[in-house]
Amino acid sequence: MRIMVTGRNGQVGWELRRALAPLGEVVAFDRHEADLSKPETLASVIASVQPQVIVNAAAYTAVDKAEEEEGLAHRINADAVGVIAEAARKQHALLVHYSTDYVFDGASKNPYREDDPIAPLNAYGRTKLAGERAIEATGGDWLTLRTTWVFGLRGRNFLRTIMRIARERDTLRVVADQIGAPTSARMISDLTAHVVAHAQRERREGKFEPGVFNMTAAGETSWHGFADAIVATARELQGDVIKAAVVEPITSDAYPTPARRPQYSILDNEKFDRRFGLARMDWRQGLALTIDDLAAQ
Ligand code: NDP
């Protein structure tokens, strides 16, 4: 089986190269080799690879910057996704794509199910929703996996930012009124590999159904709770370099950002669990494993 991956240097893309390797030949592209800001170039790239599976891990993910660059974000997160979906359909390839809780407004008090009403609060959420719709409109064999609060060993992410500033400052002030499930990039890619294997079996047996699935870590916390856990674990592992003694909770109002964010980002994973029968780690377990890896580096 040949699997094409986009966004090979992203948090998830980088992990996918390892996780997908046991399934077959992984052909992974960076933004120069498969540039989603130039959707018109993608069909020929995909035709040259002739993949049986495409995993689209490339995305415009700069949530605040997207407020100013919605056109570019839309090209990458929606127009290009439509082109990839069409190429996948034509070549009878399975398309696995990622989306986000930011398609919801976060006003709910209960975990969001896949078909709950969507209402993105920001430009990034609108472009990701448009990407979901482009895939649905194209048809073929596709799976869209919605995830949340991704962190990992690489790239810009909350874990790495907190680890850095915990060495520089005595007190960290972190938003405590946004709730989510921090999900490790490594768990996302490991689950994705199992999902691909499962879906390919279903396709061979003529039992495959396309669909949107929530796929996040188990458990929930706030950004403040996440930061507190990061600092506590980092202190255990690297006590001598950690300066931060206090992680102070603040409200979102005290930390204004260009893009509004949902206050409640918990997704109900029941549909994913039922279809794929996989265990999703609690966010604390994912954090401990990731920090172990960082410490080993
Ligand atoms: P990253 O930002 O870590 O990686 C995105 C990748 O996309 C990078 O490798 C980047 O390239 C690449 N990329 C950006 N622009 C282009 C382009 N024009 N053409 C080709 N590639 C491009 O994202 P994640 O790994 O965290 O995200 C994976 C998926 O999960 C995405 O679909 C994202 O929307 C979704 N998601 C992410 C969340 C998060 O908290 N990060 C939360 C919920 C969903 P380069 O390395 O060169 O910058």
C-alpha cells in the first residue's frame, strides 16, 4: 500500500511518517513539494504518486493570524482540501483529513457530538469547516477526524511554550475558563494508522462508510490545568532549571487575542470508539509520555 502524507513537518505529519510506516510505503511531502496554497498544482502531484491512501496533515493552523489572512487560510484549509478530495475520489484512494472543535462555538455544556450545530467563532474555524464541506461535497471514501488542543515534540505548541517560559519566569498567568482535551500528536498519528488499516479492511469487504469522527484524548482540563500539569511534570524531571513557582489562573478577558476561541471544546468520541474499537489515552498519560521523550532529548 502507498500512503501519501501532506504537511510532513507539522506536529501530526511528522509523527505520521513513523506511525504509518508498518502499513506500507509512506510518501510524505512538505509545503514545497505539495503546496496547498496552490490548489491547482495538487492534482498532478497526487497523480504522480498514485497513492491508495492520502492523509492530509497540512493545514493553515495560525489561529490568530488567520483573522488577517482568511483568504490564504481558506485556500489551504478548504480549496486545496476539495482538490485533494477530488483526486482521491478519482483514484479510488482513501482520504483521511483532520478538522477541529473550532467548528463549534463552545457555548455547550455537554460534549459535542459530530452532528451538533456548527457555528465557528473565528476565521480559522470557518476555513476548517469549509474544508469539511468540500470533502463531503466531493464524495468518495473519506474520513474526517476532528481533534483538539494538539501538542507534541515539535513545532509551535502550548507544551513547548510553557516548558520554555517556565524556565524564564517565576509566575505564569494562564487562561482557566477554556476547557478542552489536550491531545498528543503521537496519539493522533498512532490512532490514524489503526484507522487507516481498519478502513482499508472495510473497503475491501465493501462495508466502508465515509464520515466525520471526533478523535481526541480522554479527560478534560483548562489551559491553566494543562500548564499546571506541564510545570509539575517538568519540575520533577528538570527541577533545577524550572523557575516558575506559581501558575496563576486568569480569565480569557484578561488575555485578549485577535481570534475568539470556544470556551468549551470537549468532543464526544463515542462514534469513533464504536466504529474503530481503539483506546484513547487520557491527556495526562499523553503528556507524561511526551515529556519523557522531551527529557530524553
Ligand atoms: P501544524 O501547524 O503543526 O502543521 C501543519 C503543517 O502544514 C506544517 O507542516 C506546515 O508546513 C504545513 N503547511 C502549512 N501551509 C502549507 C501549505 N501552503 N502547503 C503545504 N503544507 C502547509 O499542525 P498540526 O500538526 O497541529 O495539525 C494537524 C491537523 O490537525 C490540521 O488539520 C489542524 O487543522 C488540525 N488540528 C490542529 C489543532 C492544534 O491544536 N494544532 C487542533 C485541532 C485540529 P511548515 O512545517 O512548513 O510550516
